[in-house]
Amino acid sequence: MPRISVYVIAFNEADKIEAALRSVKWADEIVVADSFSTDATVEIARRYTNRIVQVPFEGFGRLRNAVLDQLTGDWVFSLDADERCTEAAADEIRRAAADPHARDAYLVPRRNYVFGRWIRHSGYFPDYRQPQLFRRGRLRYTEDAVHETYTLEGSLGVLREPIAQVPFRDLSQMLSKMQRYSTLGVQRLAQQRVPPSMWRALLHGTASFLRHYVLKLGMLDGWAGFVIAFANFEGTFYRYAKHLELERQLVREPQLPHSFHD
């Protein structure tokens, strides 16, 4: 049987990583790539594996490529700390890896749990990201800071069984993640030489809201769908606003007037 390596990237994921690692105990190898967490993430991870590598965070693409070099299995399954592999998905992954006619990589559908319910619309199902199952050595990630893509040598397939994702523990964590990702996204806007503009921030933010709430039927997901759409508005808006802030150097100590009554 081909050996399957699972890798998990983490930074301060003490509230989520145990459920993720517990769901992949069936793997032949588990490697956790930690970026110097300051909470109990590493301590919890050691209950499931002694393969824990510390990788400085310089963007998600570089982080993922660094951990790929640490794996020894024939196949790789990528699981984030906020994802959980169901028994049915694990069975399908093992069948795919053992199939002599298998593709070289597979997209895996994800069912998200947000605001107290399993999401069926809002662009959150099937919610594929980069291929999560692939032959070792056939896939590498681009070195973008966030929303990294990939290059694949070979063919691409799609698995049927979804895994679960719990992207946010609560609204506070949703806002924190939105802030972090909007900041990381500024780098891509700068590289693409996007002209900075508050109107651009507003238009792109509004378009993101309408895309998730109307075009992707988020309205059918109740209040959870509205929260998802609004969070996407905020994340998009602040990404462009932070780009304007950076390009025009708006963060600086102001020059004081002689008097505010002049």
C-alpha cells in the first residue's frame, strides 16, 4: 500500500489543532509545520506526532513548500488546522492513493460550519482550495503571502466526499482572520500595481458582498449567509484601503498646526 503523509500548518491554533490531528490518525505520517506558536499548539500536536518543524512565516506559499520537503510518503494530504477529515473522506483518500489509475492530484470538497450551521451556499460549498491530495513531488505552491496557487505536473481529479472546515470559532475570530488576511493581501495588490483608491475599495467590497450573498445564494443560508457576505465585504474593502494607506504613506506622525483655531 502506498504511504500517505499528512501535513498541517499552524500558528496559535490550540483551540482547533487537536480535532484536526485526531481526524487523521489513520495516516502513515503526520508532520506539523508550526510558525513559533506562543500558545499550547505544539504541546497538543506532540500528542499525535513527534514530527514538528518550526518554519518562520514568510507567506503561506513558502510555508507550504518548506513542509513538503519534510515529508516521506508516496502521497501527501494537506489538512489545515481548521479542517477535519471525516471517516468517509479518509476511506476515499486511501482508495484513491491505492488506485493504479489514480490522477496525480485531487481537489477535495469542504463543508463549512459557520455561525452555528453547516453552510450549503455562500460560495462555502463545495469550497475547493488547492489540491489537498497529491503524489509527493508533483505539486509545488506559488510563494504568495496569501491565497497561494500551485503548479502541478500531471493530471487533476476531484474527490466526492467532503471534509469539514470550522474556519472561525466565533465572530471575534472571524474579524481577526479578516484583518490578518486583508493585511497580507496588500502585498499582492502592490505587486500587481493596482492603482490605490478608496472608490476602488468600496466597489470591490460591494461586489464581494453581492457575489457571496446574491450570486452564490448566501441569502439561503440565513443570518450565517449574511455574516459571511458582510465579512467578505469588510475583508475586501480593508485590503484595498490598506493598500491606499501604504502607497500614500498615510501612517505617519502629523505636523501640528500652530493652533486649531487659525
